[in-house]
Amino acid sequence: MSTPYSKIIDAYLDKIDDYKMIEYTDDEIREDAIVYMHRVCSDFEHICLTDLSDWDDTLQRFEADLSSEEIQIIAKGMVVEWMRPIVYRSAAMQNVLNLKDASFFSPSKIMEQKALAFEKAEKMYRNAKLDYSYDHGEIGELSL
């Protein structure tokens, strides 16, 4: 059996809300999501019981059946990958702004909140991988 990319992409899209996505076509959104998914799979494959390296971009599917837990972990990692450039661009802007600009609705405050959200998403992804490895891995084989 196999797992279509659409199952993972749908789980990822359920976790994000970006009004800027209306500017993109469905194909552009899918292409970005696939890039994020491949990045996450290369990070998660050393823990995952399922072979995440066996995918087919032409048919847009993994050759193996991924569990719902594995799909959700990949989707969480995709959220982190989606947020990364947003936060890094924001972090670069913080160097330009000074402390007197830091009002409640100031750009620096918004950037700070984005960075906190990114850290939270990254922690959720890391914890999901750890939980998975403890639930499914052999303690002597963990390579975190």
C-alpha cells in the first residue's frame, strides 16, 4: 500500500493559517509543502519505523503506509519549516529597530511574538519525535 502526499499536506495545511496563501495557486502551495515535507522526512527518517526515503514525486506518494501518528509528526515539522523563513526575516529586522520602537503593536513586538510561536512549534515537533522514539524505538538504538 502507499500514502499519498495529499494526506500529509492536508494535515499540514490544517495547522497553518496564512492570508498570504490566497496569492498563490494550489500548485505553488503544494510545491512548497512538498519541499517542507522532504526536509522533515530527512530529519525524521532515522527515528521513524517506516521508510521515509522511499517516495515517488511523480505519483506524489510514499510507497509505505504511514501511520496517522507519523503523518502528524511530519505535518508538525512542516509547520516549523514554513515558519523558519518568516522568523529569520523578522529576526534580521530586529537589528534595525531600537528599543523605543517596542510598543505593544510595534514591528519589534510582532517579531518577538513570531519568534516565540516558532520556538513553541519547534518544541512541539521535537517532543512529538521524542515521544514517537520512546514509544516505538529500541532504547539502545536511539540516535537523537
